[in-house]
Amino acid sequence: MRNILLTGRPGIGKTTLILKVVKTLNVDARGFYTQEIRKGNARVGFEIVEIGSDHARRGVFAHTDFNKRYKVGRYGVNISILEDIGVKTIDKGIEEKKPIIIDEIGRMELYSKKFREMVILALNSSLPVLATITMSPLPFVQDIKQRKDVTILEITRDNKDKLLEEIITNFQALP
């Protein structure tokens, strides 16, 4: 399995699983993950964080306070920060021939044409890709999920530990 896509309900632990894989393997990967921004008990946005740099760049990708052209639910989406951090670090990973981490291929990220193109480049490369992908039946998402070179793994409460072991075993077996 060279291209592994993790899917599951929101909040099930997709990002946590990806970060555990990277930490456990101690792999020099390139990419990004997203994390919630909370104000008290409420989620108010998402931050994008670079993987694979000593000085990881980060920026607010979506927020309830953003008045942006692109919106998903109550969040305004800052496409430029996705392209500046996410797209550039995936591109850097392809150039450096490093494993690629993408968290996530979802509705917010798909507003960016550059992001969609970079996802295809990463999946078409010979590099291992570990990504999270929405369960929503969006056309781009459906096309990605139907590729013969991807393996879709659905995370549930019951299989998190098993999937961690399976992904680690598969990444260790790659050349």
C-alpha cells in the first residue's frame, strides 16, 4: 500500500492517527496536518501546521471570524494560507522524494485548484502518501477514492490501534 487514505467520522481520530504514524516511524516526511482552534468549549477554526521542518510554519486556515469568499458551514476559509503552507510543503516533499502527509482532502481544501493539482501529483508520484479524506461524496473525493493505487481505511473507535500497526507495517515494508 503506497497511497493510504484514512477516512471516518469527524472527530474519530484521523489526524491523531497520522501523527502517531509519523512519530512512531520517526520518518522524515513532508506535508501538513490541521488542528482545531478552540475558544473555551467551542471550536472556532482550524490551523494548518507544516510537517517536516525544524521551524514548522503554521497559520489559521479557517475561522468563524473570517469574512472570506469561500465558506464551509460557519467557517470562512483562507485559501492563500493553504497554498502557502500546504501546497508548498507537498511540492517540497515531492522534490526531496520524501513520504507525503496530507491532512486533509476535504471540502475546505478543495476550494483550491492548486491543492487539488498537488494531491494528484503526490498520488501519481512513486512516493508513499498518507492522507485523510472526507467521507462526503464530493466529485474530486470520489475520483480519488476510485483510483486503483489507493487503499481506503476507515477509522472506527474499535480499530484505531489495529490500523496504526497495519499502516506502520506497510510503511516499513516500502523501499
